[in-house]
Amino acid sequence: MEDTNSKKILEIHANPTLDEVWDLCVRNFLYDQKKYVNEVLEIFARLGITKESKIADVSAGGGFPALNLIALGYKVDCFDGFATDLFDQNAKKEGQDVTCKKALWEELPELVSPGEYDFVFCRGNSFIYAGGGWSETSGFDIEKVRADYIKTAKIFAGMLKAGGYMYIDKFKDSELGYREKLATIKVGSNLEDLVFFSERSPESKLRKASVQRMAGGDVTNFEVKITYDLSKEELINFLKEGGFSDVEVINSEVPEEKHFDVWLAKK
Ligand SMILES: C[S@@+](CC[C@H](N)C(=O)[O-])C[C@H]1O[C@@H](n2cnc3c(N)ncnc32)[C@H](O)[C@@H]1O
């Protein structure tokens, strides 16, 4: 495992949630935010997305990269089923008067008009949770999971204008038995390592992922997220069944995205 983060130390309170540590790592360790946002702006330029365009982030989490884009003058409506407090706190810290609407993806059709958006973000490996697993981790019925992916893809396609695009990403199919030190954190006067891990079981089609806090020999686990082990081929098929006409891989346009494969899905 490459240890590129050992010199960076992040101070954090004693009982952070998984959402909080993920957001801190995303902002401080996993991305050069400026570089990443510049790459997104290049994609916007290629697609004709401007500061007048309507953009939605349907898995806004703590606000990366939506808050960065809002700060630059882009109109981004933010939604998330679970992590809304974190977004609002980050927005406040950055002096921005915006909030994230708490909405599960299945609730979005009640909140947005058909064809309202020019561009939708569903980033941060979020779409894999359309089959369940973010807040509950048992009882996967594979047929239901597949139906839920298609239903969610339809909802996202429904939000877009004809010809609009969705940025969507996913863990790499090559990810197997993965462990990565994300950061060193300082809790009080103690230093701990934050380690991301994932496990995939091709037989049961399940993927487990979480973060561990390691202090000397003591290991504390955050909740383990269990999802369907969605392959890129399945992702592309589900998006097409949901109403996207073309799904183009754009990894080469976002070199700062080192963690996930990235696609633009065109309605
Ligand atoms: C890994 S985070 C991504 C956060 C951020 N966009 C990023 O790029 O780092 C995934 C987000 O998806 C949200 N999410 C998961 N399942 C959801 C659902 N069914 N409806 C709405 N949001 C959901 C979670 O609350 C979480 O904030």
C-alpha cells in the first residue's frame, strides 16, 4: 500500500461519523480539489454547460464538489437522502447561503420537474447504493436490486432535459481485497490511522466497504456498507434501460479522479 498521506495530519473530534471522515478525507487527502474542479469545468466547456445551466447533485454528501461549483457561480441544487447536516455545516463554514434538500432518490420526482436539469452529478461511488445498502444492510434480493437500479436510473434520466448529461462513477471492477491508508488523524493528543477497506465476493455478488480507525493495536470499525457488487457492464446496461441513450467512459478527462471509473450518461 502506498503511504502518501503519512505527513498530513488532520485533527478531529473524538466520535466522528463515517460521513464526516469520508468528507474530510475527500477534501483534504483524496483529491486536489482545485485540479478536480478544473477538470469538471473542462467537461462543462465541452458540453456547453454554463453558469446559466441548471445542475443537480443527487448525492451531495458533505458538498464536494457541489459547494466548489456554487462558489464559482454555478447553479447547483443539492439533494441527499441522509447526509444533509454535514452539507449545511460545510456551506455555513464557507459562508455560502445554500442548503441540501433531504431526499431519497425515489422521492426526487415529487421535488423536481421532468426535464428540469441540464446536468446531474451522482458521484462518489453513490449509485451502487441505488440497490440498497446505505442505511440497511441485509435482505438483498438480486432481482429487486436490479429493478431498483433501473428505477433509479429512470428517475435521474427523468430529471434531465433531452440531450442532458449525468456524471456517474463507480469503484473499479479491478478492486479486489483493497486497503488504503486514507489519513493520519489526531484525536485529542492521540494519533490514529484511518484505513479504507473493501471486499468483494463475486459468488454472492456483494461488496463490503468501510473505514477503520487504528490506534496502536486497537482497531475501531465504522459501519460496514454492504451493496450489490455492481459491475461496469451492469451499470451501463441499467443506465440504458433507465433511458440514457449513450454512456461514455471519461476517465481520461478526470485524471484527478484516481479512485473510481467515471462515465457521462447522455439522455
Ligand atoms: C459516498 S457519498 C458521496 C458524497 C459526495 N458526493 C462525494 O463525492 O464524496 C454517497 C452519498 O449518497 C447518499 N445516498 C446513498 N443512498 C441514497 C439514496 N437512496 N437516496 C439518496 N441519497 C443516497 C448518501 O447519503 C451519501 O451522502
